[in-house]
Amino acid sequence: MVGASKSETGGGPIRYGMVGGGQGAFIGAVHRIAARMDNEFVLVAGALSSDPARAKASAEELGLDPARSYGSFAEMAKAEAKRPDGIEAVAIVTPNNVHVPAAKAFLEAGIHVICDKPLATTLAEAKKLAALVEKSGKVFVLTHNYTAYPMVRQAREMVAKGQLGDIRIVQSEYPQDWLTEDLAATGQKQAAWRSDPKQAGAGGALGDIGTHAYNLARFVCGLELDTLSADLDAFVPGRQLDDNVNVMLRFKPAGKSHPAKGMLWASQVAPGHENGLKLRIYGSKGGLEWVQADPNYLWYTPFGQPKQLITRNGAGALPVAGRVSRVPSGHPEGYLEGFANIYQEAARAIRAARRKGGKPAKDVIFPTIHDGVEGMAFIEACVKSSNKNGAWTKL
């Protein structure tokens, strides 16, 4: 990562463990690749599955010491806290219903937490976890990985510097098509738990990808949401959770007479879309557009001037984008590097907190427990609004 000096990140790899992410899991492998990309973390322990046989087999595949392959996260937290070479951080990559109890166990054991999103299954439990994080003083990182793409950081900086003027319109969308049919009925693991309210919580597509679209919009535009009007659908017969989400957004005023408005669409039943995350922001002086499928490019249109293409590490790129870039312009970076940037920021925060006794540099940016709580508030407000036929609802 450009700009991260060894004085900030040195001292040897951070020892970490993983909860979930065993055989058959997609996101666990992504986290492991991201964690080792910059040699800042080393995986030394795991409770990789709730199935003991799968947990053992997964640990063997990853080369973990059998003595540090655990049958449960509770056992792992207790045992690792007692070891002189115990883990410093844990990555929680499980279905949503495990996030809070696992995070609680490790925070109480004095271990930093890196957790997948959404934070919880209810807003109430998210708030309780936030209180524990504050009390513990430990670093808590929520892996909204799209916030770590270089051109997303570029867009955020341009908005903050006023290059778009007063923000008027925010449009965020995240369509997919992989749940167009009842994939859960085939026994497909990823579809099954995401369609189960007991494991996923109150939101289906809303919680899985809608929270990404919302977090990205908030991260870049910097505005606070006031109210929303949501319409949730489950188009596939028998599906218990939503698979398509339409939300209108009203933001709080930001020193101007007319507050910004927005729209958010998230769908997992939109044929032709693989992973169509897109963000568009329009202000009184210009507009920005970023597409995750082409992440190294940011389109900027100053009002009354030709559309401009800003490339990662190219002409017009700002230092905030360069700091989270690894290779020269023209060499594509994307999903795995975005995740790795989150882990790099986590490493800088953990080193500052645990080995220096202070806070990381101001340029270290990552989603925190507060982003997780806000994501849960967004889910619950959307569900409440939709149940009231789209009534405007306070976040």
C-alpha cells in the first residue's frame, strides 16, 4: 500500500484466528487472501466450522496446528487468551446470527475483532455490542470492503473538498441475479442461510447487499440519513426474506436550505447482473459516477464542462487514492485488493492500539462498530417502512 511506512506497520505479522470460513465457505477464503496480501497478518488458529469434522479437515487444509483448531468460538477465545503466543485479532466470517456472540466472546477475552457485515440480526443486539466495544477499548473493524477501493476514496475526498458543491442527489444500486430461482431449495449453503431469518436476520437482499449500497453512499457523500420510504419484495414463491429492495432517501440538511434526496435499489433477482454495485452523486457544481465492475475508473463531470475520466494512480488521482493502491495505473486492482486495504488499515489500528498504546494516524480509515449499528438501523427502518406500505420512517 502506497503511503504506509514500516514505522507504522512494522513489528512482524499480527497473529489472528478465524471463526467460520471452513470448507465450502466463499468469504472465508477472501478474508484469508486479503489478510496475507501485505504480510501484516498470519493465521494461527481457527474455529472454522460448527461441524467438528469439517472444522478439523479445514484446519488441516490450511496447515493449522491441530491443537489450535477449536470446536467452538467460545473455546477458542478462552484458550487463545491464555496463551503467550495467542491471537491478537479474530476474523468473524460466519452467518449473521453468530457475529454478535462471537465478537462478544473475543472482546471480553481482550482480542481485537474484524467482522463481516451486517453486524447483527437486530438493532438492539448491535447497540449492546457497540457498548461492549467502547468499554473494551479494542479495535473493531466491519468489512464493508467497497469503502477501501482507491477510486471510492478519491470520490469521498472530492465531495469533502466541495468539488461537487452542495450535494443534491445520491443514487446507489446493487443488483445481482443469483437468487432468481429458489437456489436454497437445492441445498446450496450460501443461499440457504441468507434466506433463513434465524440466521440472516430481518433482511435478505437488504441485509446482504443493500447494506453495502447504503454504506457506500454514506461513506462517499458524507451526509446523514433522516428518513426513508422502503418497498421490499420476495418475488420467489416461498422465500421468507426480501430479494428486491427499493428505497427513497431523505438526508438531513447540511448547511443549506434544501436537503439532499436519494434512491437505493438492491436486488438478487435481476437477470443479467452479476455484481452490479454502482454509485452516482450529483451536486450544484458537478457529478460523480463509480461502477464496481470497472473500479479503477471514476467519472467526474463539472457542470458545463466535458465529462472527465479519472483513473487510479493516473492524472487527477489524489493522494488518498494512491495510498491504497499497490500497482501503477493500467494494472487492474479490485475486490481482493479492496478487502486487503481494510486489513491493512486494521493492522495499522491494531498496532497503534496494542503495541504503541495510542491511536492510528488520521489517514487510517475503516468501517467501525458505529457503521455496523447504523447498518442495522437502516435494515430495521426499511422493514418497518415496507410493512407500513412505504411510510416515511426515521432512521
